[in-house]
Amino acid sequence: MNTAWLRWHVLEDPEAVAHAVARRILRAAERAQEDRGRFRIVLAGGTTPRRTYQILARAQSDWSRWAVYFGDERCLPREHPERNSRMAAEAWLDHVPIPATHIHPIPAELGPLEAAHRYAAVVAQAVPFDLVLLGVGEDGHTASLFPGQEHDPEEWVHAVFDAPKPPPERVTLSVRALSAAHEAHALVTGPSKCGAVHRWRTGEDLPIARVRSHTGLDAWLDRAADACGYTAHPSTESPGSERS
């Protein structure tokens, strides 16, 4: 699948992807702060974005004008090591001076329904986001939007009770919310993701395929993730120029 709104960038390895995406985030922050006075970003969870967050922890920015939101969260205690908010804090947010009141974790410890209700009010006041960061699972899920599950398309935030990955109870931003952004970037690395990438490229109706920002979506792949049935199409940006 090759559409104008979906742009593929294939880099050599996960490290190159992490540096490229970190650089794009910092550029977007600078533009948003100049144009709108603040930068509102939605973070992806899981393991793939951790390296990007570690790079951002060493970067220079006007952190006082950042506002941080989360694409999804597991319904676990607030300090549980498998919380997405905990991973982001350890890799990045605890190391930069973003005001605590500018960081908006999903209160998933309250359970799916209450947390979704409360976070929907937060999201409604924040959209449009400046940048949404996404991951992609082996089944094509993004955030906690899983194949075969249906939600009210008008909701900003969904309560999830039967996720196919543990824990089953989660809270996730909707396609509507994830698409309400000036730009969106998906990080996809490793050979385990190449099947999902192939299905995405060939037009299967995966959750990740439903998300697009106001300017489309940039998919950042390493060569291993791009290896299933497609010839790699190198990024239009030099990998070397993306190192920071």
C-alpha cells in the first residue's frame, strides 16, 4: 500500500530509528513552541520507544513548554514497573525539567471505566496534539487498540477489558484521539514485526492503519521489520543526518 498520507522510512537498525524519531520530535517541539507557545506530545508505550526516550533525556529543549500525554496504559498500580508511565519516567521524564503539572499519566490504577472517563476529559481539552508517537505490535495493534475489537468511534478514550496480551484490563486513546494531531510517527523495529508491516503495506484493516494525523503518518522501520515480502525503500532522509 502506498498512499500520500502514509510515508515509509527504512533505516539500518533500531538505533538509527531511535535517533531519527528523537530528532523529529525535537524539531516538532521547536516548531510548536514557536507557533503555538507549547508542545503537546502523546507517548507510546512498550519497549520499542525506550531508546528514543533515552536520547531525548540528553537533549536540549525548552522543557517548560512541553505537555506530555500517554497513548495507553495497563491497569496496574501507579508505580508498577510494567506501567508505560513508569518506563517513560525512568528513561526520560525524570531526567528533564518538565513541570510535574505538565505530565498527564492515565489514572489506570482506578480501573478501565473510571480511568477512561477521567482521561477523556483531559484529552478533550488537549486536542489537537502536536505529535503522537505510536508503536506497532506483532498483530498490528497500536496503543491498546487490538485487531477484532470494536469501540465507539466517537469516544476520545476507551476502556479495554479483554486485551489479548496481559494484563487484559487497559485504557487507550481512540483512533479519533490519536488522529487528532498535527503529526504522527510510528516506530517499528525487529524481525517479529515484519509480518505486521507486510499486512499493513498490503492494505489489511489493522488498528495502526486506521490512525492518521492532520499531515498523515510517518512509519519508521529498521531493515529487519521491512524484510517480509517488500524491497526496502530507504528513507528520504540520510540516516547519518538523523544522529543526535
